[in-house]
Amino acid sequence: MMDARLQIRVQRYGWDAAASHYHAGWEQQLKPAQDTLLRMADVQPGQSVIETASGSGMVTQRLANAIGPEGRVIATDLSQGMIDDLMNRMDACKVGNVTASRMPAEKLDQPDNAFDRAICALGLMYTPDPAKAVAEMARVVAPGGTVAALVWGERRNCGWADVFPIVDARVASEVCPMFFGTGAPNALIRTFEEAGLQEITEHRQSEDLCFKNKTAVIDAVLLGGPVALAVKRFEKAMWEEVCREFLASISTHQNADGSYSIPGEFVTVSGVVPV
């Protein structure tokens, strides 16, 4: 098992590498699952929210809109590249109620009971210790507040999952096999229970991840996803070989017009901090 400090470093550099492809590659595909996360988080105007593993800000901007000018969002992520991308987007949209800081989900540099909500959208899969990350989210939320997290579901229900063994056969990507662990049956519910949260609710949903062509799916999955750091190490011939093998692995999900509809499963869990 990889040392936690090394895993954090790999993830930080990996998401720095993915930053320029992530937002455009995944924005539309992830929206239905993010809709569920925001509904279950029940964010209200004027609230204070902390978001861990915020990435490029897909959920952050929606949180900022939901809380309004009287609320505040603190977005956190391991990757400075993602933080920079996020703040550039907030500045371009003139969003003034968001601040962002680089920090690990397992050690939030925030006081106890400081927020009304804590949210994590597709970040727990990458943490060395998801239970500690959820416990930290619960720690910084005031009694009666809500913690909500979204993760990918079971490997067998995610049609793009062969990207991991394809890449790992050439160079270790260090994100598999633990990637789908949080999406296993009842796994995230147990993690929320261990963090002392109550009124825990789980929602599983299946969505088709639609990509318009081969270039779009390669940009999203290989260049804008968890294996981005690994594939940067490939020479041209190996890169082309990996692309061919990955496209073959998703060929059954290609439509007649060349687009793709790839199945994906998401799990969202919410819980309440005891009063």
C-alpha cells in the first residue's frame, strides 16, 4: 500500500496535469450527479459552506449562486492548478463570495463548527484515508448542519473503468484499485456512520456519460482524469497504443454517428451533525 504522503503528492501533481482538460471534458457529463449532491446538501441562502476537493469549480459556482451574496464558500483542493483554474472562473463570472485554499481533505485548516455545510464532489476516491476526510468535514460543520459527498459507484457499473489496467500495464497510475472502494455497497454509509453523522441518506444513480467523438472522450478520461499524470510520461508510440486500447475497451458504447454514451454510476450520501 502506498505511503499516504506519497499518495497525496501523486494526486496533487496528477490533478495539476489534468487541470487544463478537466472542466471542459467533464462539465456536462457530471451535472446530473452534481444536481443530486446539491439537492441532498440542501444549501440555503446566507449559509457558509466548505467544499473539499473542489477541482476547477463545477460545484463551487453553483454553491456560490445558492448561498447568495450574504453567504460564503471556501473551496479547498490539493492541486494549485485546480485552485488557480477555479479562481480564474470565479473572477471571470464576478463571483465575490468564494475564497479558495490549497489543503488536503484529511486535514482542513479550519476551526470546529465553522460551517453550515460541507460538500465533496468526486474527491473521496483519491484521498489516502476517506474516513478521515469525512470526519474532518463533520468536525468543521456546526451541530445540525449537513455533510454531503458524491463518489463514483461500483467499477462494474462504470463503462470507462478499463482505463486503469490499460494505463497501469505501462506505468503505475496509483489510483486503482482503491478508486472504486468508496462506491461499494454501503461503504460510504459506513464511513458517515463512523464519523458520527446521523439521518444518513444514500442515493445511487446511473447516467450515460456522453462524448461527441473520440477526441472528446480521450481528452476527458485520459488527459482530464485520474491517470493524467501517468500518461504524461508516455512517448508518442505508447500514447497512441494506449489510446487505441482504451477506445477498443469502450467500443460497445460508441454510437452510429461516432459519439459515445458510456454508462457511469454515482453514489451520493448525506448526513447531519448531531445537535
